[in-house]
Amino acid sequence: MALTVKEEEFSNTLIKNASAFDRLKLGNLKNLKIQKKLQFLYLILFVLITGVFFFFLIGNFYSHRKLYQVIKNTKHTTVGFKIDRPHDKVLSSVLKNKLGTYVKESFKFFKSGYTQKGYLGSENDSIELDDVANLMFYGEGQIGANKQPFMFIFDTGSANLWVPSVNCDSIGCSTKHLYDASASKSYEKDGTKVEISYGSGTVRGYFSKDVLSLGDLSLPYKFIEVTDADDLEPIYSGSEFDGILGLGWKNLAIGAIDPVVVELKKQNKIDNALFTFYLPVHDKHVGYLTIGGIENDFYEGPLTYEKLNHDLYWQIDLDIHFGKYVMQKSNAVIDSGTSTITAPTKFLNNFFKDMNVIKVPFLPLYVTTCDNDDLPTLEFHSKNNKYTLEPEFYMDPLSDIDPALCMLYIL
């Protein structure tokens, strides 16, 4: 079959479809303009993100530089330390043991109301997690005329100094710096047997005396050579510290030994028998211990003072307000070895009951949604001062589990 196309029909078709070509051309021009606008927006967004990133880097650089200058010029002995936070270890262990889904589903289950409303678990609930311990401030010091190095926990909740001895046969000691009395010319033998107990276990050994060095300070000091640390496992093996330098009071010390800072003052090594902990805002993993005075450049505003009510711990009287729940005249211990606010379980259960907060069964975690508006500002009232803590400072996102969930630094 033959097909014939007339010229006028072809021409008419072009004429009839001319408007379609115009519309197509106009559409392409519009798309091109939109693409250019999007490219311009992407460019602006890129510049903003890059600017914020560099602003953060520059700000961080100047913060570190300013801090370095303060430490360099201070007249007080300053020892840097690393901060090991237990909640970081808990989260690490949760992920290591593949319990992230368990945490999320536990929250959903309790929120659903299928179980008893307000149930927050028991203080006896536990799942065995490796490497979970209290907050630790690790700082370096030396013992002996030959300055044998040790990594200490600076602990205000205890009052003795101890390090592992070369005579220690415990598993944990095999990975630690060990004190060798025979290598130090300043060693003085004592030999009195002693044991000291902590919440996580007991260490045993005997007293010795040698030169302790912290920063540019040094003094002869009586300490414990630990020969048995098995009771501290698995924390001891799984942590970086070698020993503990207690900063509590004399009455808390075994052997009635003066605290290091008091002994430094007695020997006229420092102007004042005091120490401070400085925790930089820009880095939650480092801190600084100053001995003998207060470095004014470490803080802004006036200092506040509280009267101690005990001769063992750094303990003060506080009225504690968690929303409508109040504890009058509570004995509050300020402890460098604790990273959470701890309170009686019954009090916490009442506090969290109507606030969409659950305790994950068998884990030391209180969890809520990060956008929980029910959580109040915590208030701590002393006789002359009031201290406040907003929710953003006692919450932390569970980013690796569920960005919408937050854990609370309250136990």
C-alpha cells in the first residue's frame, strides 16, 4: 500500500505544532532557571556549612591556645588529666553486646502502657557489662628518686595513695606500671600490712614511704604498695589507671595519713592547702588539677563557698528540688569519682513516674525522648546559694542507638 504525504499537510502540521515547540522551549528555560537557583542555593549552603566548620575549628584552636597560655603562666602546680566517663563505657558495652535494639524496644514497650504504669525497674536489675566503672580522672605522677611513672585516679571519695608493687601477682597488675622499691634510693621501708575497700572491691598490700612527684612538686609520702588487686577485677584490667591518689580527709584515710595537699602545705611546698578541678567546656574528655591555689583565669564570675558538714567526705547540706519532688536537708557528697547525680530509688521513681522516663530493665540507664518537655530544671539550695541544672545538661542523646532517645545522668 502506497503512502502519500502532501507538502501542504506537512507544512500545516508544523504550523499547528509551533505552539508546542514554544511551550517546550519555555519549559526548558524555566527548568534551566530553577537549576541555576538550586545550584546557587547549594553553593550558599556549602559556604555556610564550611564557614561553621572553620569557625568551630578556629574557635576550638583559640580555646586550646588560651588554655595553654593560662597553664603555662599560672603560678600554681597544674596537672592535666584524662576523663573516663562511665556512661560512655555503658553505651560502648551496650553496642558491643548488641543491646541497642533491646534498649529501643524496652522504651516502646513501657511507653505503650502494657506493663505497670510508672514501673522503672529495680536497683538490683543487672546485665553483666564489661569495663563499666565510675567516673575516673586519670593524671600522671611519679614515685621514687628515679621517678617511676604511674597513672593515678584523682579521687575525692577516698584518702589513701596506692600503686601496684612488683610483688603483685594479680592478673590486673601484669599490664600496669609497677613500683620497684629496690630501684629507688629514697625508699623507706614500713611493711605494715593494710587493705583498703572501695565500692568496686578491695586491694591489699603494705605501707611504704618514698618521694611522690606531681607536676613540679615533690615530697616524701607514705603510700600503699598493693600486692593483691584481684578483687577489683574486671575493672582494674579494663582501665588505664595504675593506682589511686585519694583527695579525701585524714579521718577517711587508713593509717591516719594527712592528705597529700595538707602534707605539701605542712612542708611549705605550697601557699594554701587547697586544690581545684577545672573541666573545660569545649572538651569533655580532659581536665586540670591545680594544687596550692585557685587559677583565676579558669573561671568567670564570683566564687561560691559551702560549709562542710562532715570530716570524712566533701559533704554539704542541700535542699534538692526535682520539679515538685523535694528532699529537705540532704547530705550531698561532692565526688570526683561519680559522674551522675545519684539519689534514693524511691525518690527517683516518684520523680520520673509521670515524665515519660523509664529505667531500662537490667541496665543502669534511665531513658526518655530527647524532646521531653516535662523534665524540669533541677535546683540545689544551700543556706546561701542556689544552683540550677537545666535538662540539656543532665541528658545525652543515644546517637548510636536512636537519635530520638536520650539517657539521663541520674541514677
